[in-house]
Amino acid sequence: MIIKEIENKIHTQIPMTKLMKLELKDLNETQLITTAPLDINVNDKGTAFGGSLNSITIISSWCMAYYLSKKLNIENTSIVIFKNETKFIRPVTKDIVCTTFIPNEEEQNSLKSKINTKNSASIKIHSQIIENDKVCVDFYGVYIIKT
């Protein structure tokens, strides 16, 4: 199953994710859900540490880019973040739940086409950390995928 493959990959190649107890919980046609416990990612105020929140959104979006490369049969990839914007809107007071949204078909087709012609492409990925139906963290990252 692809979700376990991705989780094993990040835990092996990005050891911090294992220490943060980051888990990939669900992947469906619209989103990827990742979680991490508050008690490991807490700050001095008893809320989620901003560095952990930022790391979780960046890593979750990287996981989405990796998933897309597999879904689109893009082999031997190198995936890196190029730039991002993170808004910390309100504190996170419970276990962290990050939702990363799958880019639409048009964006996926553009990614595949550019990879096929230039061996490199970028894609913008959106993640949010939501608590009690309110957005706490809003993240957009641009990832470069190369073959």
C-alpha cells in the first residue's frame, strides 16, 4: 500500500519524522491526512510548537508530491521544496491533524507534461492544520520534481 511505503520512506530518510511521531493516516482521491501527537510537538505555552507545525505541513506536502510522482508513473525522482508560505492563524491545542489537498487534474497533467518534455516541473501544494473546524495553519508550498 502506497501510504505505508511513503511513511516508511520519510521515517527512514527523514529521521526527525519518526521522533515527531508523524503518521500518514489516510490517502484518498482528494487529500492526504497526517497526524502527530501534541505532547511530543509542544511548546512552552502548552500548544503545538510552530516549528513542528511548519515541518508537518512541509513534510505532508512533500509526501503528496511523492505520491503524485508515483501516481503519474514518474520514475527516479528528486523532490525538493522551492518556496513556501505559512500562516499561523490560531494556536493548536490538541493532537495535530494536517490535511494536504491533491492538486486538480489540470495541475497533475501539466506536471506530467513538463516532466516528459523538460525532466523537471514544479507543483503548488496546499496543506492546512484544522482544529475544531477552524483553520489554525495555512500552508502553500511549491515543490520541484526532477527525473
